[in-house]
Amino acid sequence: MSYYHLAKVVHKRAFKYKSRTALKYWNKQEHKWKNISWKRFSEYVMKVAWSMAEIGIETEENIGIYSQNMCQYLFTEFGAYANRAVNVPIYATASPHQVEYIVNDANIQTLFVGEQFQYNNAYKVQQQSDILKRLIIFDREVKLHPEDHTSVYFDDFIASGENSDAEVKVSVRMKSIRETDTACIIYTSGTTGEPKGVVLLHSSFMEVFRIHDERLPFLSDKDLSMNFLPLAHILEKAWTYYAIHIGMTIAVNTDAREIQKSIKQVRPTVMCSVPRFWEKVYQGVNEKISSAKGLMKFLYTDSIKTGRKHNLDYKNNGLTPPLGNRIKFFLYNNTVFRVLKMVIGIERGTMFPCAGSPLSDEINIFLQSVNIPIIIGYGLTETTATVTCYLKKKFVIHSVGSVMPGVQVRIDPENNEILVKGRTVMKEYYKKPEETAKVFTEDGFFRTGDAGEMIGENILVLTERIKDLYKTSNGKYIAPQAIETLLSNDKYIDMMAIIGDDVKFVSALIVPNYPALEQWAEENGVQYNSMEELVKNRDLHAMIAGRIELQQASLAPYEKIKRFILLPEPFTMEGGELTNTLKVRRKYVAEKYKDVIAEMYKE
């Protein structure tokens, strides 16, 4: 198969598939899913490309996209590639402060925005920016600020480029494309909280196509892929581009809150996801099993036991299950398992890649047992997503799968850090040569910041995170130090430990400023017998919650502390919570206070 530059791939597929459905989207006015053909997809991309050229966008210029997933998002990305421009995605939930940083760092003059929330934030940034010249708005229902005379709606924008000069300019640019062109700059949080722009080349995505073709030969143009994650996330971006390369139909889910409804309506065969989705599935099934009685309880538990034996004990080890197990599995697969999958909307599933943060072995075993084809993988923004993933028929549960073809992985003997080399590895961190130099070895391997070990036949097992950067179970990155630093100036807070790794939201263990608490209690007439009693006072808790909310206003929603506990005793070196330089030992604190932390995550 041929592997095309991103400027060409949509048009190559349009030439092959013509009127076949390329994209599906939910039409709010008609309340139904509508289709866009490959031919129309290609035409929209070219209209965007011509309009970009018409308004003066240059080759290698950075174009920002600050939006939810929409068809217009894809038209814009590939329109930028046709102009040899660079795509800079920004999460739809990003705060004005985060948008401002990326706009300034990447020198973004043109920013495409999705809905009212993004427009309001972007307009605020534009008013204080000497760089950001124009906003182009995807959603026609967005109400413009009365004094906004520069923003245009996407529909009007694409109508502006239909003239021969623009068409000729884009045609010339497309003929000059190179694999070494920069495709996108994806900003990812650093340990200090300052985002770093990961520079990915077109050649990296072309290599993604090649190695996934080799690893996933069972996928085809008959598959239907659901956009689950934001297109600003490298896993969804790389996967969506791969789906286009294959010729799959892509269902574009715009409202993340409606994803479960969308899955049931569209019934995808493939879908990238994060562990949190499967955690909810598992919790739902467990609740049903707990409340079931008699025969139903037996059927649930026996079906899972049968599936585990069939899929994991036998099939996954290359063995043929006994006849009795095969018969029972056949019956359960067509009854209990099928009903479970139909309730979710995944009964047509071919495979469901899951990455972003670790999925627990318990949930993984359950999913494999009920015949949900989960494919666990490992990757980073800096590696254009996939470094490893499960082989379809043979994998190790507690691993993150086998190393992808064409990718080299080795383990640093000094600290067990996972090192990666290959064409999918980033070129650099944008405008950060020192940061870039730090993450590459002398022989060109990228330092992932994660520790692991190799077992069996090129299989990778993650052991811990070296880098001080958390990923929630929703796959979002947070920098704990940045949040701690932001809140450390509060007079009621002495120290804190942010909790955010592999959990669904950010929480905090707070060591308060005890004298300040005592003063507050005196001023407010609060009686208490001990510090342990005072830190549990509801009024005190509400007061501190309000202060935290004010101070974290500049953070994105997924970075904000949702729950916290005030500790009655301080962190100390003697107690093991602090290093000699008075830094919080996060792993130790998480282990010491695991029961307290668990309380914060009770539903």
C-alpha cells in the first residue's frame, strides 16, 4: 500500500471511494446523524485551503484550532496541510491563560474556534494580543461580541476562497510538499506547568500508517471509527488520520457528554478510548452482578469465568479450549456477552485501542473475558502515539504490548527508563533547544520519562513514572508542581500533595497553616478540642474550598482540584513525607495516605 503525505491522503481516498461515506456527524437541527461523502470531504478541504491562501496564510505558518471535534475541524487541519501550513491544536477546555500562552509561543495569527465557550475565551485573548489577528468560528450559532469586527463564520470564510489566484497558489504549494515538512505542534504540559510544543513531521504520520498496517492487518475500509477522544489528543489525532488512510468511515462526536448516546446510535467497530470509560463499564456490570439473585447471578459469574478460561487461559496461549468450554463460550458469547455489548453499543466491535494511562489488570481481564476486543498500548505525544500495543491473539495482561514494527525500544540500565527511537519520534520541542537536548541520548533515543522492563518476545511492562507529570484516567496531563505552586501562597495552606495519577479527577492532601486556622476559629467562634476536630469543620472546609476555587480559576477544568482533605499533622522529614530539601515525596505520601485518598474517590 502507498503511504501519502497528509496534504494528499484525503484526496487519494476521495478518488478511490467517491460517494461512499467518509464522515458522519450529528445534525442538531434535524436531530439525526448525517453523512459526508469522500468526494465532499475532499471538496471542503480544498475550499478551506483556497480560503487560507486568499487571506494570506503562508507556508510554514502556524494555524491554531481551539474546538471540540467537528467535521470543520478536520477540513481545517487538512486545508492547512494543503498550504504546507502547520496545525496547532488546543484542547476545547483550555483556559484563556493556556490559549494565550500557545498563541504567543507559536505566533498564531489565525485561530479557528468551535463554540461559544471557545469564542469568548479566544476573543478575550485577542483583545490583549498583538499577534492574534483573526478568529474563524465553526459554529454559526455563536454570538459575536458587539465590538468584534474581525471574526468571521466558517461558512463565510470558505466562500471567500473560490477564485483562480488562490487555487493556483494552493496547487503550487501542494506540488512542493515534502515528508520533512512540519505537520503539527502539539502542546503538552511540562513538570513546571509550562507547556512544550511537540513538533511532529508528516513523515512521522506516514510511518504511523505503515507500522499500523503491519500490526493491524485485520482492519479495513469497512470499519466504522468513532471519535471518542479530542482531536487535540495525539492518540485520537494519529488514529483518525490512520482511519482516513485505511478508508474507514469516521463518526465525529462533538459533545463529549453525549459519547455514550453516540456510541449506541452509531455502533462503531473501532474506537480509541481511555481507561475511565472501561472503568465505568466494569462498575456497571459489577453493580448488576451484586444485585442479581439466583439463576441470573450464576449466569453472570459463570459466563465471565468461562470467558476467561476460553480467551485467556487457552486462546491467548495458542491452545485449543476443551469442547465443553467451547460450547459454553459459544452460548454465552451469543447471549450474555452480546447483550452486554449491545447495551453499550459495541456489539460490532473489531478492536478498541485503550491508552492514555494504565488500565487495571482486573478490568482488563474482565473485558477480555466477556470478549470485548481491548487492545492496550503505550505511547506519548513525542512518539506520535503508539510505541507498543497488544498483538491481537497473544498478549501479556500486565504489559502494554509488543514493540511496534520499525520502532526501537531499550531500557536504560541506570534507572530503567524506557528509551525510544524511530521515525515516529518527534523532531524537537518547539523553540526549546535545551529541553530538546535533555530528552535525547547521544545516539538519538528519546527519553520517555517512564520506567519499564522488557519481557518475553519484545514485550514492554511499565513499572513507574520517572517524570513528575500525572495523567488522569481520562488521559489528560496535569503538572502537580504547577498546581501546588499556584496555591502555595494562600495564607491557610502550608504544603500540599496533588493526587492525579490514573484517577478520574484531581484531588489534594493539604497541610494547612495551623496558626492561621486557629485564628480563623477564634474570629468565627468555632469551638474545638483538637486540630483533628478543627480540620473536619464544615465551615472551615467551605471557606478554604472557596479560596482554592478563586486561585485555580486560570486552570483548565481537568486540572482543577475537585476534592481535598485537610490533614491534622504536617509533612516532615522524620515522618518520611519530605526529602532533605523539603520536597514532598509523592509516592511515599500516596502510599501512606492511601486510605484517606480512597475516601475522596468514593462515588
